[in-house]
Amino acid sequence: MDSSDSSKPAPPSKVTKRKGERAGSDAFDIWLQRGLHQLYDNVAAEPIPPELMRLIEEDRTRRGK
């Protein structure tokens, strides 16, 4: 097999972080987490519909758990 075989994936390149880069990444992570919470906390707090709960319980019973 020669080195020009295109069926093999290329090895991942090494990523080096510069000093201070993690701080920027942390700030982005915090910003993203806050934004997602603002968008989806209300939806996640909604009650599970009774029909869905019934299906879940039926599946649990059928699997014997």
C-alpha cells in the first residue's frame, strides 16, 4: 500500500493552545450555556404529556423493569 492511498483518513493534526486561549474558551462556554438556558429552560420545565408517560410505563412493563 503506498502513502497516496486516499481511502485512509488523515491523522488528526495537533492543536496547540496559546497562553490565554483557554480563558476565551471559558468565556464562550459560559455565554453559550446562559443563552441555551434562556432559550430552553421553560421547555424543559414543562410537564411530560400523559400519553408519553403511558408509553414509557408500557415499555418498562414490557421489558420487565
